Amino acid sequence: MFNIKILNQHNKIFLLGFMGSGKTTLANKLANKLNISFFDLDKEIEKEAQLSVVELFEKHGEDYFREAEKTTLKKTIKNNDSFVMAVGGGTPCYSDNMKLMNTSGTTIYLKYDAEILALRLISVKSERPLIKDLNEAELIVFVKNKLSERERYYNQSKFVLEGNNLNVDDLINLVQ
Ligand code: S3P
């Protein structure tokens, strides 16, 4: 019963937020709880391109990646009825992606402070082309600046979930 209610209202759920906000882990868990598909947009782009995100940036540049991101987002929305999708940190900030997500389903922003994000990103920065070559001090500055540029997009989400250790129950409470 509970799941059916969620599905009727929110059959396409998008988790968004800065790199390092745990979108993929939480989206996967939420999809499992709701028994619907899980997508990680970066993984879908990688499958299409047969290249990793790092390779895509290196070989073709960021603009090319953003085009691929937009195309894959549109295609996944069109071809699937119900899912939870973790989108990339930049996805909401390019083209009309934010509008597209808001008109297709429910958007949830996982909100963290820049300091916390920077700490979480130190050990996983090598998979992320925008930050992989930054040292710790540069990373903190980058996250602060980028987050303040991007928050106006993230804040267009239907729900904003704030906290230090967000978990799947916080999400369930939000969408039920
Ligand atoms: C990016 C975030 C990454 C990935 C790419 C660009 C960004 O996704 O899409 O490296 O612009 O913030 P995650 O947020 O899943 O790390």
C-alpha cells in the first residue's frame, strides 16, 4: 500500500546535489525500497559512450560531456516509467535539465555544507575530472565557489533535504 501511494505520486524521482553528497548510494537504496529501477546518470552516459566520465572529459572536453548528459537524461526519462535516478552534480545546472526533471517527476536536493562536501570528496576525487588535480586547499575553495554558483539551480528542487548523515528513511519520509 505504502509503496503504491509513493509510486502514484512520484514515479520518477531525481536525487540531485553536489559531487560527494551520496546521491548514488541513496538513490540505489530508495529504488530498492520502492521496488523500482535505479539509474546513475553518469553510468548511463558511460555505457552509451563506452568511455568513463574522466575519459570523456579528457578526450572530448566538458561541452561534449554536457551534451551527452542532456541526451542521456532525456532518453532515460522517455524510455522508463518509474525509477530513482542519481544525476551528476552539474546536471541541473546545464541546458533545460532542471526544468525537464521538474516537469517529469520529483526532484530532491541533498544539501550539505561546502566544508563537509570537500572532506567527503578528498578520498574519491580521482574519478571526478573537475577536481581530480586539486590539492586539499584548492578543493575547499573550488567546492565553496562552485556550490554557491550552483545552488540557485539545486534550490529549484521540489524538496530540499538537509543534514549531516542523510539516510534512506529521511527520503521515504519526504516522498510518502
Ligand atoms: C560533475 C559531477 C559528476 C560527473 C562529472 C561532472 C559535476 O557526478 O557528472 O564528473 O559537474 O559536478 P557526481 O556528482 O555523481 O560525482
